[in-house]
Amino acid sequence: MRIPMVDLVAQYRDLQSQLEPALLSTLGAAQFILGPNVQAFEKEAAAYLGVKHAITCANGTDALHLALLAANIGPGDEVITTPFTFIATAEAIAYVGAKAVFVDIDPQTLNIDVEQVKRAITPKTRALLPVHLFGQPANLQPLQDLAREHNLVLVEDCAQSFGADFGGIKTGAIGDVAAFSFFPSKNLGCYGDGGMVTTQSDEVAEKLRMLRNHGSKVRYYHDIVGYNSRLDEIQAVVLRAKLPLIDGYNQQRRRVAHRYNAGLAGLNLQTPHEDGLGLHVYHQYTLLSEQRAAIQQALTEQQIASAIYYPVPLHQQKVFADIAGGQSFPVTESVAARCVSLPIYPELSDAAVDEICGVIRKALTA
Ligand SMILES: *Cc1c(COP(=O)(O)O)cnc(C)c1O
């Protein structure tokens, strides 16, 4: 059975009858930028997340960039983050002229290691930037305590964690500011690029609204240098249709993950660890195995997709060679050498999961 990493067509088929009339009427209304659906989605997303302000923007990378700008992070500042994430997390730090300080990850959750964060704080540290990797919330309580103690800004990278919660509070509602991505394959995805920043602060929200729209509060009056980074109306229509379904989607992702766990039990590999501090929403289902190549080859032979997120940690990327200064992060490096992600999406059937588990079991016990 051919099985892709994600199947956006299956989800579209389910939404088609509701979505197509809504999209067509948006085309007819011809209010494509900062229109009524964008405003409505921002209200609905803020209510869902339990946060005072949600400000949409063009993509998740911009969301991180604007979040750091709104928090006044800039040249001379250090931002502590994880080297085991998508490049955008650290790119955003570079965009504002600050320095990314990488620290190693926890070998179970693959999220930033709080003890290492503590040791990396210097007088130049201005922000902590944890990533809720693969949909599992980072351990936010001690990070928030550290941020308060050292007067740091806590910025959450929620690109992979829409709908996840930490101790019953949604990710994106805990940090001072948080960044989301609506890239099509994210847990909540639109049909192009999209992003959002959340904050409880009126002041930060006002600055974000200006930054995303050419530094302007009143049209053609510009107070600061801003950007063109807006969510468009068509994407907002898609997101409004999907937002009420996100808990169901995430529940289905958890069904798939738990079925994988059962189907792969007893094999010589590490299945994802849920730390129990919150709700893991499985943006990815990622195994660690010394026999990664054999697993991938067996899956490929059966036309089953798999992927390596991420093969090269950020401190080993050419672009960050100077800031990483040849440091090594043993846990991150070991994980990057062994990780392999399996297909996961809400519509993935139990039968498909069972087939994938069977292929892996055969590859590892042959
Ligand atoms: C996807 C992603 C981003 C960037 O989002 P885009 O919308 O693709 O710009 C940032 N951080 C993480 C962890 C991501 O997975």
C-alpha cells in the first residue's frame, strides 16, 4: 500500500462541501488583505488558545521574527534555543541581529534540556526560545521560572504544537510571546503560507499589528519600519473551517501514535516518550533506532514514506558554523543520527499503521 507522510487530499475531501462555497464567496467579496475573515480568525484562534491577542502574519518564520522584534530583542542580545529544530527558529534570531546560543536536548522528549538552559544564561541573555518539538510541549514551568528570575522574555515556537497544552494551558498562552505556523502540513494548516503570533500583552500586540503592516496603525501613516507580512483572506477562510476540527484532528494523531507504540513494542528502538506534563499532539511520530537505514529501506520497498527530521542539527549547519564555534551537543548529535519519522495524519487508518509496523518488525527481526 502506498502511504505518504501526510495526506492533505483526504482532509480536503472531507472539507470540500463546506469550504468551496466559502472560498468562492471570498473571491466575490474581493477583500483579500486584512479582511473580515482574518479578523474573525484572530478572535476565534485567541479564544481557542486562551490568549488575549492573536495577530496573524505571512508564515511561521515571520511569526518568530516579528515576535522577537516585538519583544525588543536585537543586536548584542543572546537567545537560548535548541539545536534540534527546523532552521527557522534560529534564522529568526539572526534576523534581529541577536545571537543564538544553542544548548543540548533531553534524550527522552527531544526538547530543550532545562538544566543546560540554566548553565547557558549570561548577562547578555535576553530571551529563551523553546520549541515544542514534534508536538510535545517543552517543559515550560521551569523555563518560565528562569525567565522571571533573570528577567528574560519567554518566546514559544509553537509551529508544531497547535492545540497542545502544558498543564491544561495551551501552548502559545504561557510564554510572553509565541509563534505559530499554518504551513499546509502543520497540525493546523492552510492552503499556502500562514503564521500567527500570540501574546497576553496589549503593548506587544499593538507593536505586532504595526510590524506586520508596514509600521502603520493608520493607513499611510508610518511610525516604525515594518514589514509586509499578512495572512490573506483566502487562508483565513481555510483556517476558520479547520479550527473547530483541530481537537479531533489531534485526537486522531494521538490514536495513530498510540497504535504505532503498541505495534512496535518489544523492538530494539525508542518510540516517542510522552512526559505527561501536557498533551502531545504528534506533529511527527519519530523513532530512534541504530538501524534507521534498514527501517527506511524496508519502508521504501513497500512504497511507504518516511523522513528524517532533522538530519543535521543547527550547530552543525554551515550557516551557523561561526556562532556555534565548533561546540558539540552529544544528545542532539546522537538523536540526529538515529531519528526517523513515520507517516502520521488524522486520516491514517489503523490498517495502514498495522502494515507499517509489520514492515518495520520484519526489517528488524529478519
Ligand atoms: C514549520 C516551522 C517553522 C516555520 O514555519 P513556516 O510557516 O514554514 O515559515 C518554524 N519553526 C518550526 C519548529 C517549524 O516546524
